[in-house]
Amino acid sequence: MSRLVVVSNRIAIPNNAKQSAGGLAVGIMDALKNTSGLWFGWNGEISEISDEDEDDDLDMVEKDGITYASVPLNQNDYDLYYCQFSNAVLWPAFHYRIDLVDFQREAWEGYCRVNELLAKRLQSLIKPDDILWIHDYHLLPFAAALRKLGVNNRIGLFLHIPFPTPEIFSAVPTHEQLLEMLCEYDSLGFQTESDRTAFLDNLAQITPLEQKGDRLHHAFGQRFMTGVYPISIAPDSIKEMAEGPLSPKMVVMKEELGDAKNIISCERLDYTKGLPERFLAFEALLENYPQHRGGKVRYSQIAPTSRGDVQAYQDLRHQLEMEVGRINGKYGSMNRTPLFYLNQNFERRLLMKIFRLTDVGLVTPLRDGMNLVAKEYVAAQDPEDPGVLVLSRFAGAANELTSALIVNPYDRDEVAAALNQALNMPLAERLSRYNDMMDVLHKNDIAHWGEHYLKDLEAMTPRSSKQKTIVDESNS
């Protein structure tokens, strides 16, 4: 079996402190352990090291059969590659927010330079038979950078976020270069079929695109595969976290709730998550269904700060704080607060227990690649008395969790009606919907996701042999 090399923008270096790894990290680590693999990426540190000293900044740690190799970035590279191009161009564009794109040519050059720098640092660690699995939008040019260095290993990319349609993506000035770079991957994995189709539609608009089969394509002189691999969770692990005795603090919280129904939402503070629209939908619930007023329902929104140095995120936080005060002022009382907004992180295990205690999970992003919180909420529920998931149609998870209450997050009255339905749903219907969704989560758990992707990537012919085959075919 070939060794697996995983490359991601950020990696968590293991230490002796107690850690609570997310579902994706667990899935990747399982795949790496099976092959004594290597995980490479940025360690999160900002370094003063100059380019001449770069050979000394590679940090190698081995734990539980996995080798972790990481490097720092200097401040300039961090600003251009991460803050500016990755998160001020690609992130908003891929989430259909062209109005927030701030393109600067210098940032594009920095983005490419850092990808080339990381590729060069990884090159010396790659063995001839290694399979390389690259993750997400920070590293779109990574395969092209490796190919320039003569690396012909099988290289696959999995994109965790949506892929925009040509009408959106063509607004990014360097979209043609990015598309050509993406064709240097042997395999391109997407969350949904609409994302895969959008990528191919983009390609077809700028270059001849040949179909070599259902999922095999030829463009820019390269042959590659595309596939749909909806990322998932480890449902049994989530269930185990959610079960068990409650902490004293949670016991008090449960007692304070009393008979009140509780709606929960949890995601990082981001303009793609539809938080202002969600607050307005909750207000519409109280307006349209007055039986829920007077402390009968409490909505708790957990939204830890994300990219707090970016103006768009600062504006969003201010907007939410204003809305919370307005809604609570309108519908609250001296001893009743209908809307709780918590701008803080919660430990993962504690969060799963909170999910289990709540009646409704409200997950309504304006655009999301998958949204694992929706899946975690379902897996955390009490199998004998489950809560109800209200889910945006624009989250990738809506393609799988069809037994959730699927809503348009832009329609506050529709979301309010779904919340009312969820709060009044009889046990028999809740059980039916829960069991349907758990069947989906067990059939496509995080292990199956990784195995499925890597099996397809491993089946691809390595680039050097492939190129020879294409040349031979063209000469015959």
C-alpha cells in the first residue's frame, strides 16, 4: 500500500495536552495511520526567518505512526496568501459574495509564491510511490507547483467549500489561471454534484473540454478525474460524546430552562452563515406565532469570532449585537431573555451534550460546502426523544439529510414556520425523521468518505506513465 501524504493549509501539531480533534482531523488521522503517513502544512506561526534560512524551519514530529511536518510563514506571506487572496478573494467568491471580493495583484502573486514555497519544502519528503491528498481553497495551485518541480505522483484535491458557477467565478481576474492549475491534479473531489458541474462548466467556457467517460476529462493537455464525495462525521463518536452524565454547570442550565423549548445554532462568526437573516427569522417566529412568547422558547446562538481583523467580520459582529439588543428589548422581560448570543468557543464534547439537550437545531447558511454541524446535531440526539433539524437548502448537507425541515434562509417567514413546526412536532414524526437521517450518516461516515476518495485516487495512473500513454495514443 502506498504511503499517504496529506497537505492542508493548517495542521495541528500533536502534544501531550488533552485535545478534542474535529471530525475531519479524526478521519484524516485514521487514513494516515493505515499507511504510516505524513501530514504537511503551515503550523500557524508567523516567523521572521528569511528565505535564505528556510531549510532550518521545517519542524518534524512523529506520533502514533503519523509524521507531522510543518513550517511557519513570514508576516508578508501570511498577509498576502492567507488574509488577502485566500480569505478576501477566494472565500467570498466561492460563497457567491462577489460584492466582498477585494482583488489585489500583489496578493495573487503572494498566493502563488507561498504555494510554490510549500511545494518546494514538501518535495524532499515525497517518496516515489506516495499518494498526495491536498485540501481546500488555500492550495488550488499546489499540484501545478509540484509538477514544475518534477513531481509525478498521484495528486488529488478535495475542495471543502462550494465551487461557483461561471457567472460568479469569471469575476475573479485570475480565474483562467486557477482553472488551468486545477487541471494538474489527477483527481478533483467536490461536496456536491452541483459543485462538480460548476467546475466543469467553468472549464468548458475557456478551453476545449473532452469527456473520457463519466468522470474522466481532458483539458489543457491533462487528463483528470472529478467526483462527488460528501464529507461526513463519525456518528458513533458524536453519540458517545453527547451521552453520559451532565456537568454541574449543565445541570443548572437544564433546570433554568424548565419547560421552555430551546433552539440551538452554532458556527463561527462568518457572513456566509446567514446569522442576521436567522435572527430576523426568530423574530418572525415570535411575531407570527405569539404562543411562543413569554419565555416559552429560547434561542441560543453560539458564534465564536472568526478572522476578527477583517472589516467585514467586524461589521457583522456589530450588526448581530445590535439585532440581539433590539429583539430582546422587544420580546424580553426582566426575567426572560428569548435570544442568547454567545461570541465564544465551546469545547467539542460539551457542545455535543448541549446539542442533545435542545429541541431544535437551526442550521441555515446562505451558502455552505457541506456543514458538518447539521450532521453533528442529528448524531448527538437522544434516540428515544430526538430534536428536529431545520436546515438551509443551500447547505451541501441538504442533499443527504432530506428528512430535515429544508428551508430557504432568505425567507424569514418560511424559516419561522419551520421553527414552529419543529417546536410542535409529535414524537412519532421526530423519531421517523431522526432514524432516516441516522441511516444516511452511518452509511456515509467519515471513514467511508476518506476510503472512497482515496480508492478513486489510487486507481489513477501516475502522471509520468499517463503522459507516456497519451503520447503513444496520439502517435498510433
